[in-house]
Amino acid sequence: MTGNQDRFQQSLLQGHTAAWDQAWDRAAKSYQQALEEFPDHPKALTSLGLALLELKRYPEALAAYQHAADVLPGDPVPLDKIGQIYEQLWQNDACVQATLQAADFYLKKNDLDKAIQMWQRVTRVAPGQLLAHTRLAVTFERMGRKTEAVEEYLAVASLVQHSGDPAKAKQAVTYALQLEPENTAARQAQVRLQNGELLPQLGKGASDTPPGKRISAEPGSALDEAQAEMGGLDPVEEARQKALLVLANLILENSEEVVAGMPHRRDISAIMQGSHPASTDQADQARAFTYLSQAIAAQSQNQGDSAEMDLRRAVEAGFSHPAVYYDLGLLGVERGRRETALRDLQEAAKHPDYAMASHLLMGQTLQRMGRKMDAAVEYLEALRIADVQIVPSDRADELRQLYDPLIDALRMQPDEKSLSAVLENIPAQLLQPNWKETLQAARREMPEEPAGSPPFPLAEMVLQVRTNQVVASLATIRRLAAENLYRSAMEEAYYAVQTAPTYLPLHVQMGELLLQQGFVQEAVDKLTLVAHSYSLRGQPTQANSFLRRLIQLAPGDMDLRRKLIEYLESGGQTEDAIHAYQELAALYYSQADLDQALTTYRQALHLATQSSARTAASVEILARMADIGMQRLEWRDALQSYEQIRTLQPENEKARLNLVDLNLRLGQEKAALGELDSFMNYLVNQGKTQEALRFMKNAAEEHPGQIEIQKRLDKINATFVL
């Protein structure tokens, strides 16, 4: 029986609102009301499960997620939650079964991090689960996380030895030593086996932990943070691990060895955000993938020269990604290839994940080349990135900009003492695992900041240079503006700019003053320069923020919109760029410039093919393109767009109906009837006979003179309406 759609939507919305307010009891009641209308609705089921889980009503939450798992076969989330609930209920066997299923589904969806979390949950509640330990060992090895791989291989060795297979235990320990020959635990395990001793037995599992005291090992938990602190890495090594993880993920996503028979979902160029492959030729992509695989394998065996060569070949074949450039730069530094390392690190520094480490490595390299000033600038850039990470986010932007006058002052008036301080102190502060704690301690020693002023940069402690004048000027400008003394505020701003011309917050403040006085176009011009400066400094997020604000001030400015799209694409913000393309195309459309609208939609479609939300975005864009084709009577173009929609969304009834209509307009009656029959068969095979009947009625009403369509309507009426 079909439920009431209005009541369902209202109850679902009330549930979401209550969940947002964390009123979980009220949310659960609303979701239950929604399910009374549509008992199998997946979103309502998972939402109810979450609300009940938050209320710790575990048996009811379990029932909701089990129902969701039945209606969402292949979806890992319900099974993940089921495993989580069983863990809380101390039903370890059921937890293992559900969690292993969830891990397999996450792996098929290319979500390697979640798959690892699932296997780690299994080993937490059932330490003797050999399959989970084995999969973790193999996965960590392929990701280059050798120490973790060794730990898992030693766990495998213990399990197989205690199960009566010492030969396999020896094999696992030997393999662990090949990964890390100096690993103390692996060496001790080897000695035990040689002496005929038993390896340490793994724990008994979560049942040993008192109820209510179970420790979570999920990312972000206290245990996770403690482990990270104990095994911390300096920024250079941390970025290396991050790069290897990214590259390993790309290999695993494209490797049929991970999940037997799993098809390739995307080619290399499509799975790398922010990549710009030199060629999209399939042969080049295959070569790039082969080289990348060889490079990762070589690095895991400490064959740096071979890894560097294969990474370079992957880039030449079209594989372009910040992780590759960082890995290449680090390998180049380690092997003394300084010039090529600098070029690679400059590319890697454009990505926030590798920026700090890249600047540090460039500083080290330039210092060894005797280029002290350039090295000092790179170290200051690294300190800038580190400094903004330890202050509140709402103060980070102004702090970031305060480094510009410091760097400019060092360039214009080189001072041997200042240079030496930078070259000695910054690497000492940052090239250590606890660099954040070091900087936080240093910041506590900074002088108290004036009210309303940005935080002092830590670089002042290194350079012994003060920016009090800039800070004081900015505070004065804001005070004058608050008193509506705009002319005096602007004069103060002009005076301050003369002493700190590159300090962007001053220019932003001037733009704000122009806006407050009603000089909109002048403000737009000023803030456009600010956005451009942000972009040139490799800060696309700030540039994008200003451009979005400028678009609100001047919504009809096409150049601003184009510039925003350019920044979004260069920053790898693909989905935001697609949305910006669509807004620009809609603006062209509203101005009746259909040629430009169509061109812009095509650009958006090209980008959408690389997006994670490929289908939804592409269908929306293609529908707009088809609409333009219909308006211009370019029926074949419209037909082509609807055919693409049909491929992406075979269930799209509107597209199917339009395909029938367009084929008839073009005199292609056979193709029209074939489209009609194809969709009818699709709906019937899906068990959607009512939808099939409705579709045929609509087709007959729109084309009353088509005898063949009427015949098909009569046939389906006779078959299903009795």
C-alpha cells in the first residue's frame, strides 16, 4: 500500500530538525512516523537507527539498521553500524561477521580508510581473527606503512604458531624482517622461533574490558591521538607517509588484486583531484599506472633510484598529482639532485598537505647550495604555515598576512644576523615530531596583543623585527571606521600601506571603507586586486572567498565569475567549480545569450566527468543543454543530450519521453518506437508496472496520431489492468 507522501516528508523533516538540535527522542518518534507511511524507505531507516543509537536503545537501533541493510544490499553503512552496536552489546561473533561484510563493501567502493577501520574493529573485539590481521598486513604493506604492516605480520605469526603451524609462523616473521630489518619486535620474534619458544599470544579481546570502559580505536579517539603522539613524525616524514598513502590508494583503487573481479571504476586522470594529465590516451594511462606501481614497490624495498625513475616516467606518461611531486622532490633531495628536487617541491608546495614540508625541504636544499636568502624565505614560508595552525581559525588569515612585510623587509635589507637566526632556529623548531608543542610554548612567551589586533607572528621572535606600527595602524583604522570617520580612516590606511605595501588586511580594510561610503565599483576593483594577490601567493581558499563576495556585489560581472572558476579548478575544488559554471551558464541564459550558455554548460559537463558526484551533476547539465537545443530547434543536439542522460540514468522518465518525441519530430519512427519499447521493458523488469502504464499513457496523449503507440497502450492495459 502506498503511503501518504506529504505526511512522510513532513515527519522526515521534523526528524531531521530534531536531530540537528540533538533532541534524539523527538527525532526517533518523527522517523518512526515517517516509516509508518513508507516502511522500507532507506533514509528514514538509517536516520531512525542513528537516533536510537544516540539514545543507547541498542536493540531497537539494531533492528532499524538490519532493516536498512535488507533494503540497501551492498551499502556498507548499515553493516558498519550493526557491527558497532554488536560491539556495544558484547556479541563479538556477530560484530565480526557484520564488520567484515562492511569492510568488503567499503573496499568495493574504494574507501580504503574505512575498510581499515573495519578490520581494526575486528582485531579489537576478536584479536584471534586471522583474516582481519592478514588483510591489514597486506594493505599496510602496499601503502608503505611498514611498521604497522610488521605489527600485523607478527600478529599473524603468533596466531598460526599457536594454532600448530610453526613453518607459517617462521615465514610471516621472515617477511616482516624483509620489510623492516631493524625492527626490534620482529628480531625478538625470530630469536624466539629459533629457540623453539612460543611467540607472545594475542589478547583475549574486548570481553576482557569491563562494560562501559571499552576504548575506541576509531580515528580521532583519545587512543588514536595518544598513539599518534607516541609515534609522531616530523613534518617532512609525515608528508612522505601522506604522499605514499595517497599513491597507494590510487594503486589499490585501480588494482583488481585487491577485490577479485572488481572492475576499474575510473581511469587515472579522473581519480586524481587537481591533476592535469598531459594526455588522456588510454595507453599513456596504462603506462602511467604501471610506472606508479613499480615506483611504490621500489620504495617499499628502499630502492630510491629506481622509485624516482619510475615516478618520473609516470609523470611523463600523464600522471600529475601533488603526492607524486612531493615524493619526487624528497627522493631528489636525498640523492643530491637539487635542481630537479626544487622544481618538484615547488609543484608540491601548491597543495596544503605538502606545503609546509616542501618549503622546509626547499630551505634545506637552498641552504646547502649557499643561497642563504632564498633558503631563509622558504623557512619563513614554512613557519607561516605552521604558525597559522596553532591560532584560532578566525585569526589565521590576518596572521598569515603579517608574514609578508617581514619577508619583504628581510629581502630589502639583508642582515647577516637575521639570516643566521632564520637558518638556524626555524629548522630546529619545525623539524621535530612535537613541533606544534614547541611553537605553542613559544607563542605563550609572546607579548600581550592589543585589543582588536591580529596575533603577532612567531617570526618576530626569530628576526627580532617588530610590526607594531602595522598592528597599531590597523587598530586605529577600525576605531575610526566604527566612529564613521571614514576619511580619517582612509588617510590612516594610505599611511600604513606605505610602510607595509604587501600586508593584504590593510587593502581589505580599504575596500571595506569604500563599501561603507557607497563606492561599490571602487571597492570591487580594490578587492579584486586582493583576490588576485591571494591567488599569486598560493592561497586559493582566500582568493575564492573574496571572489564570492565580489560576485554578490557585482552579480553580472562575467569576468569575476570566470576568475572564480579558474581558481576553483586550480585548487582542485571540482564540485564547487561545476556549480560556478552552472551559475555562469544560467546568467548567460537569462540574458538570452544561448551560445555562451551552451559553451559554458559544455565546460561544466567536461569537468563533471571527473567529479565524485558525476551522475547527478552531468544529468542536470545535460538537461539544460537539451533545453537549449529544443528552444533553438536543434533537435539532433537535444536528442544527443537526452541519449547521454539515458545512459547515466536509465530510469529517467522525462528523458525517455523526450527521446520518443524528438525521434518522431526527426521522422525516425522506428527509433522512437524502439525507445518506447526499451523503456517499457526496463520498467516491467523492475516490477514497476504502474509507472510503465503511466509512461505509455503520457506518450499516447502527446502523440494522439501515432497508431503504434496506441496499440502498445492497449496491449499494456490488457496485460496489467484487469
